[in-house]
Amino acid sequence: MHRLDTIFPSILICFSYLATGLFSLETLDSPSLAKFLTRDGTPLPSGTPWDSSDPAGSAPRTGVIRSYDWVISRGYGDPDGFNRSLILINGRYPGPLVEANWGDTIQVTVHNQIYHPGEGLSIHWHGQPQTKSPWMDGVPSVSQCPIASGSSFTYTFTAEVYGTSWYHSHVSAQYIDGLYGPMIIYGPSHVSYDIDVGPILLTDYTHVPYYEFISDTYDRPAIFLPIENNLINGRNPFQCNQNLETCNTTAAYSRFRFYKGKKHRLRVMNTGGTANQKFTIDDHRLTVIANDYVPIIPYTTDVVTLGVGQRTDVIVIADMDSDSSVWMRADIDTGELCGNTTTILSHARAAIYYEDANMDKLPSSSAKAWDSNNCANDPLEQTVPFYPQTPPLTPETTQVYDLRYEANETGSIIFFVNETSFRADYNNPILLLAYLDNTSYPYDPEWNVNNFGVNKSIRAIFRNYFPGPHPLHLHGHNFWVLAEGVGDWDGSIVNPENPQRRDTHILGPGTEQIPSFVVFEWLNDNPGVWPFHCHIVIHVSLGLYINSMEHPDLIKQQQIPAIMAQTCRDWAKWSGQNVVDQIDSGL
């Protein structure tokens, strides 16, 4: 592999986004995404910055810094026609696209200008392992203190894995107000395609600000999750009531361009807070090529299921006439066991126009039928990683986690993981405490820290006694998904030589009598403190969260930058002068 940093000096490329319009992902007439980025318009050696003979190996060192500068503030907008308060990045909703090549350094300076009332924030870079920078994972109370209102912070980390993902705030349910956006890391491709259409964000959407959304949760069962709409790239016209003065009846659909005979890559991601999404395109089939950051052996299907936080890359062949137009659809699964029974508008649409289509006319194509299947992902047998990896025959440690939804001592109904419900302490990040050799917290079991020490591999069996699904996400790793089902695991592993790998997977609904289960395994090879949680915002807000501490002996040897301590001092000063109304777990 070429060491590009020895060939070129480090080059900084700055992306500064201006507020030219509220909605930032209109793609109809935008150029398709590149298959790799260049240095100031100059092609990289051999055309790409990586050695394509080893696409599953370690990230190259490109010597390039991709720099972004963001002002985060509140403003009003009507992405679906209903005007409400949003959190905007450089005046935009959703947030701007972060792009880098595999091996580039990503540098994002965040200015917290949320005032009146102020609030802390953080940014998590979903799926990036942060093996050399665990303090940049963006989780307050774990890897950092929140960025205080009026303060700034710069995230700097290497794009260690390539593919499709997103970023989002990790403070309470803050990101459902708009603090999220797509992230694409260009890298080797194991399949050919002609056009990279770019990010397709599927987002369940509420007209209620997140604080009110979470506050109301304590007055209703967590299985009932209020959703007013479903969006594709931040758009889908709401069926306005004429009596609503705050509703704009001219809201638009997102639009995309297809070219006859071409293979189009679509990077589909569930950036919502609650719902499982069913993604389809009328009259077209989807060839699945990656789940999360993991390339898989391609297979073709009519519908893709995505739990919150999951990503699926698909190839679509445009095999209709050049004047065709069809609907792209994202449907919230409102099946009885999916927990979305209070959805008002669950069907999102976006228009796909071929190159000669009449763009003044909406498509008239018909939707495909699909089954709920209890909101499960595609079968494990069907999703096989393209680059094989075999988990250890015998893990060094096995941990069982029972997930229950029941009353605490005050009578509030919340989630427990092995009888503990998580609650964050923003002023004491666990990683920074471990760096100071404080790795035991019997005085605060609510932090739910599992110290796995120097064990080489970890097997986790999650058992769900709740009648709804949990899309479970592990920070710092991809995990193997060994098995899933209902009842007791019999020890069998699906495709034991090369099980599915990803960073987010749906644990299906269970009952108080018979739980569902999923079995994960991962290598304990990333010193740090790594969250493992349900990605449904209400569920993690109600405590469905654990921390995995790995190699505390090596955490003490890390060179944690001084800015982490300064951020905590800034937070302590701000929180000492302002009320931090932490009504939930904090994450």
C-alpha cells in the first residue's frame, strides 16, 4: 500500500456551507457523487488513494484533511409544510453531506449557537470505530462533556472504514429536531455501477420539539410513539388542515434523476428516531451491496428493511423508457409488533425522473406490496459479507443482557438492562475518568459500565421481554450477528465461517413470557469506552443503554488532547450558571 503522506505534504481541503436555502439535499439536477475525492482538483496517484488489491485491510494514510465549519443554531422551517422550530447546521435541514476518502482525516469545527434557552450538544460519527481517537466518538458523559452553548469544539478523526453512514447529536433526543446529516466515505467497490445518486435519508418526523416529545413519554407507554409524517431527504408534503395557519400547502417532494440503461447506486439510511422503514422503488428491483459499513455478496429484492441507524446501499438498473417517472417510497411499518401505532402519515414518496421525463407532472406508478415480518432485517442467511471474517470458535467472555420495560421506584415506566437503567453524568465522562485510572463506579451503577478488561473477544446475548423491536447499535466496532430468534438460543450459528457483520441490527419483539434474542460477538481490540444501545430515541432516553469498557490498562496510555479537559471546564462553567434540565437518560 502506498504511503501517500510520504509523497505529499498534508493538504487541507475546507468545505464551508452557506445558508443558501433551508433544504440541502435536493438532488435532481445536482451532479452525481464522485467515486473518490481529489486534491484541489488534481487526481490522486493511480486514480485512487487506496490500494485496491487489499480493500478489506487497514485504511491508507492519504495525508488529506477534509475540513468543515458548522454553526449550529435554532430556527424555524417547514420541511413538510408544517412550520416548527428546528436545529439547523449552517441554516440547513437536514445537515450537510460530509465526504472523505478512506484514510482521510475528517475535521469538523462545531460552534454551538443554540441560545434562549441554551443547551449542550455533541456529534456522533455513526459507525466510525475511532480506534486512535475514542475521545472523538461524540457521546457526552462517555467520551466528552457536552459542547456548551456559546462554545466551539473541533472533532478530528480518521475515516477508518468506508461506505455509507450519518452523523447525529447524542444529547437526549436532540437529533430529531434536525441535528443530523449524511456521511459518505469513498473507498474500493466490489461491484460496478455508473452513477452514485448519493444519500437517501428516511426520517420519521414529528411536529413536536424533542423536549416536549420526551416529556410526554412519561405519560404514555413507550410502545406508542407519536409520528406526524415520514420524510425522504427532509421532504414529504403533510396533509395540511386548512385551519392550520402554520401549514404551507406548497411543500414539495424530493426529486431524483435516473438515466436509461445505467446502474445507479443509492445510499439509503434510516435517520429517524423511532420507526422501522420499508424502502421500495415502483417497477424496479433493488440489488443490495452493503449493510452499514460492510460490503456484502449482492442479492436482489423488492424491499429493504432499515431500523433506526441502519444503512443499506443498493444498485438500481434504470430499465424503463427514457421518458418514465416513478415513485420512490419509504413506508413506516405500522405492524402490531412494530410499536408505531400512532403514526399519522406513514408513507413518504419522492419522485424519480428519467432524463426525458416531464418533470412538471408527478409520477403515477403503483406501490409494491410488502409484509411486516415483525420489523426484522433480511434473513442472516441472505446477508453474507463479501470479505470473509471468522469469529473465534470460543469467546473469552459471554454476557447475557435482559431487556425489560417496567416501573422504577418512583412508579415511572422505563427500560432496564439487567436491572439497571442508564443515566448520564455530563460532568464526568467515563473515558476521561478511566484515563485517570478510575475504572470502578460502585457509587453510581446507573452508568452501567461493563469492564471487559483484556479479554480478546466478547459474546453478548440480548434477550428482549418487550413487545417491540430494538435496533441495537454498538459504538467502536462492527459485530458479528451469530443468531436470532425467539425463546432460548440453541447454540447454533448462522454461516459460522463468515457471519453477517454490521454496527446496528434489529432485535425483534418478545413477550414477558417468551423473549426474543440476538447473539452478537466482537473483538475486544479497541481500547476505550463504547456505548451499546437501542437507537429508538425514546428507548435510549428511558435507559436502554450499556457501556463496554475495553483494555482499561491501554486507555491510561492514550494521548488524550487537552481540548477534552477544556471542553469539560467550559461545560462546568456554563452548567454552573444555567439550569440543565436533564429529563431523561441524557443520551
